[in-house]
Amino acid sequence: MTAHSKKPMSRTIESHLEESRIYTPTAEFSKEARISSMTQYRKMYRESIDKPEIFWAREANELLWRQPWSDVLDWKPPFAKWFVGGKLNVAENCVDRHANGSRRNKAAIIFEGEPGDRRVITYGELQREVCRFANVLEKHGVKAKDRVLVYMPMIPEAAIAMLACARIGAVHNVVFGGFSADSIVDRLEDSGATMVITADGGWRRGKIVPLKENVDAALQRYDKVRKVIVHKRCGNEVSMNSNRDLWWHDEVQSCKSTHQAKAFDSEHPLFLLYTSGSTGKPKGILHTSGGYLTGTYSTFKYIFDIRENDIYWCTADVGWITGHSYIVYGPLANGATQLMYEGAPNQPDFGRFWKIIEDHGVSIFYTAPTAIRAFIKAGDHFPAAHDLSSLRLLGSVGEPINPEAWMWYQQKIGGGRCPIVDTWWQTETGAIMISPLPGCTPCKPGTATLPFFGVDAAILDEEGKECKANEGGKLVIRKPWPSMTRTIYGDKTRFRKTYWSDYPGIYTAGDGARRDKDGNFWIVGRIDDVLNVSGHRLGTAEVESALVAHPAVAESAVVGRPDELKGQGVCCFVTLKEGHDSSESLRRELREHVGRTIGAIAKPDDIYFAPALPKTRSGKIMRRLLKELVTTGEISGNVTTLDDIQVITHLQNCIKV
Ligand code: WTA
């Protein structure tokens, strides 16, 4: 059995209340910042809430529109249209606008591969590559609104593929390279994709992730894909189906490096990104063009306070929303220079990130608390061996950052001088919603602080009343915002039910939170059946359905438990079918089975074989009790609805084994 600490995380509600350290930006930082005082923030925030249409029109007007909008917003809850009637091309905004102007020879992407290979791509070159690839897509019959699945390593071609889709109005669906063939099939089927863009492989911890092989396995079960374009990254052997598969380098060679970009409606679909929910089926979150680009552009500009000479680095993967909004669309819409790194943080050792920062002079660094905790564990000597003085701003995303990790980040990486922006947002929100502004917001370690402009965030109780200071409740957004998801692809009913049914006309995020007396938002974590494992969302129901698909498993219940490194660990209770016995080898097999079915991030940390699961008289599994059991080792909560009280004793014995 895996040993793990049962120590509760320090990000509990109690410790939030205790936190009284306050950090304000240095006068030097504030002086140069776009938003340099709280008075300025409050004034702009007020305007953005009272007159959102004026605020957002001003932001959107900094982008290039081919046709002006007639109305800023058309709001028929829960369906929003932003910049109605306006037309633009998203790729033109991210690339051509800079390439045709003074940023032609400015680096757009500085790439470092895991083996150490490096490339610099200027805006001018990016324009040529995106145009070439847009021509390739069109040559193979991809049309506006067609869905294209992108399954790529973290290399510039991932961004080029996404931008080429955007350029021709095709809808990209990026699937994280760590997901399995089964997960690819689910997404192909749900989106109805007709083209796949992938690579032979990608480097991760010195090994090759067999991307093309996974695509081949997926396409045995889905026959609507006409073409697969394969970028040669690792040179590993792959099988090429001559009717279907094409090499990227062959295709671009025969295509022109110029391409006439059409303008698309502001509400034209830009991408689908699947995320976990409370059922076994991931949701296809749909984002559209004008509003999404305005939201990512504006948040990137103010929250990272981007400057012409900054070297910005976000360590997320393009397969997640952070990679979409803060590797591709936000930074490129701002004409920023960014670093892109392919591989793992500990390849060859935990000094890799710090070496990259030193080598490339990174000035803004955006990562996840789970990575920070892994670095703390690895030891201070890794960052101490590198010159990190180029850094001026740090960011955190994906899960609540515990105060210890915040302090370490601030001291050991930021040298005590860099502000930290702890950014709260979601796949569904498209852009950052709650975050400090680095030039003015006083920060307490562990809080994402205050809402961004135009974000009417609040915490409500069950009756819909706003909670008092420090009272816990549900985090909601009361007004529409430009980068909000427009729907769940093909399932408006689920869209309404999931996000808009708790309180009329109000978006429920699925997170529990509280606000302190200064108005800071402290995010406690998910209150639905979604886990946050190393900053990645994972539905407990997805893991359960993977487990019950195994021939030995009768029933399963999955809950999260605190984990010092990953935030939450995946903890599974399993009952076996007649004729199957629990054993260490079955436990291993089930772990691998879940990894194969969903992806490595879903591999269970603990599997307990139980004679029965706790159920109500109507047969519903009481996950609440299991969660309590794995968190505290006991059950003190209400058990009156439990059908068979004996089950508890059995379970307690199971977890002690
Ligand atoms: C969690 C990632 C606390 C939260 C951008 C949310 C956070 C979920 C933070 C969305 C943060 C993200 N502090 N919790 N700064 N950022 N979360 O869709 O539970 O992958 O609902 O988007 O991550 O995860 P998603």
C-alpha cells in the first residue's frame, strides 16, 4: 500500500483566517506599472462594473477589427454574444498585426526542447509558417467551422497549428499529449473532427511520448478523419498510412508563405477544449472569437503588465486552457516575446527551469503551485545555483497556492522583489477572473485577491444571499464577461444545468470560497465531484467509469484526499466481482488500466479493496463518508442515512491494512 501523509494541507479555511502577512509591490515596480495605485484600480473597476460596455469596447478597440460591431453585448441568460456584428480574424490579430509593423523581427517564440535544442521564431517567421500551414489545411479541404484535433508536444508547431486553424475559421480541439488513445476517441466522437494534427513523438523525461502511435490506435475506432498531418519531432519510427497520413514538412514545402485571411464573425467558434465535470463524459467547452480574444488580450496586458522587452514564460502545456490563453492567444495578441519549453521540470534535474530563466533572461514566470511544491521538496540549492535576477514578476495558476509555497516562491525565486499574481480562473471563464494587479494590489500569501475589471464575483450561500466576511459559500460571477464559454458543445441543457441552475442568471464556478474583510477572495477548492490533481481537473466519475470497465471490478467510488505535492491524490474504493480476489498485482493492473483509459494523470494513488461501499437506502454511494475517512481516518459525520452501518467498520479496516 502506498504510504502517504494524512497531514491536512495548510490551505484550510482556518489557516486562511490566520494569514495576516501583507506584501505590497515596491515603489519602483508600481511607478512603471499600468495600474499603479489601488485608487486607479477601484476607479477602473467601478467603471467596468457600472458601464461594462464602455470598458470592454475600449479594450476590444485595441485589436484589429475588419468590421465594427453594432452592439457590445447581447445577453439572453445564459447565452451571451459579444461585439455583435463585428468581424475580425484572430490569427491576424496575433501574428500579422505585429509582423506587418514594427515587431517584424521581434522574437515571438524562443523555443527550448527537452534535449536542449533551441530555436527563435520572429513574428515575421511566425506569419510565414502560419500562412503556409493555413494553405496546407485548405488544400486538404478543411473549411470554416470544421473541427481539427491537435495532439502535439510543446513545440512551436502546436501554436502554428492552432493559429492556422483560427486563420481559416476552423475549430481546433487540442488534446493534452498525456491523454490516452481512448481519450482521443471520446473527443473525436464528440466533436466530429475530420482532421488530426500530431507529431511522431514528443520528449518527456528523456523518453519519447508516442503521439502518432496513440493517434493510430484511436483512429481504429473512429473513421471520419480524412487526413492526419504528422510533424517530425523525435525521428522515432512511425507507421504512415499512405491514404491518410502526411508529413508536415512535405506539405508546407509545396505551399505558399502568404495567405489571404478572411474576416469572421465575432461569435465564430474559435476552439473546443474538453474538461472534466461531474459525469463520466468530459464537456466540450466552446469559446468564440472576438470576446475571447479581447478577454485574453486585456488580462494579459494588465495582469502581467507586459512590456516590449519582457521575456515571458508560462510553463503550462498547450493542451490546457492556460496554454491556450496565456501561451498562444494572450501573449501573441500583445506582441510579446515568450519562451516555450518542451519537457519536464526535472530533466536532467530540478535545476532545469532555473537554468532556462538564467540562459534566456526570463522576466515574467507563470507556473503552478504543484510545481512549486515539487521544487521546495527538491531543495533550495537548485534555484540558488542560478542567476534569477532577470525576473520581475511571478504568477501562479491551477489550484490554491498554500502560504508556505507562496513564501518560498516569493523569497527563493522572486528574491523578495517580484510581485506574485495568483490568478484564479477556469477553462470555462477563458481568461483570468480574480488576481492581483502587480503594481498595486496588496497580497496576502494564499489569496487570489480581487476581481479583474468587469468581473462581478461574489460568494453566495444556499439561498442566494451574499455571504458575510469570512463566511464560506459558492463562488459565482453575476455579470457576463467577454471570454466566457458560450456553451458545452452540442449540449445546451447540460450547459444550463451545470453552470446556471443554482441561481437565476448567475454563473456558478463549482468552487467554494470566502472573502476576507478586505474583500480578498480565498479559494478553498472544488465543491463538485471534480478533483484537482497537480493543477489538472479530473472528474471522479471518469475514474470510476474507467475502473468499472475492468472485468474484475463490480463497483467503485473515487474521492480526493490531501496530497502534499499534488494538492489532491486520487483515492479509489473498489468492490470486486465474484471469482476475483484482491491482490497487489490486481492493484497494479487497475492503476495501469486507468492510466491507459484516461491518461497518466488519472492513475490512482490509492486503491482500497472493500467488501461493500457505503450507500443510502436508495442505493446512492455516500462519497462524503469515504472522503472523510481518507482525510481524517475516521467518520464523524452524519451516518443516519447509511443503509448498513457495518460497512464503516469494514472500510476502516481496509484503509488500515
Ligand atoms: C482551480 C485552470 C485556486 C479552481 C486555469 C478552478 C484555482 C479550477 C486557481 C479550474 C487559483 C485555478 N487558486 N484555485 N489561482 N486557478 N484553480 O479549468 O478549482 O483547468 O475551478 O483551469 O482550478 O481548472 P481549469
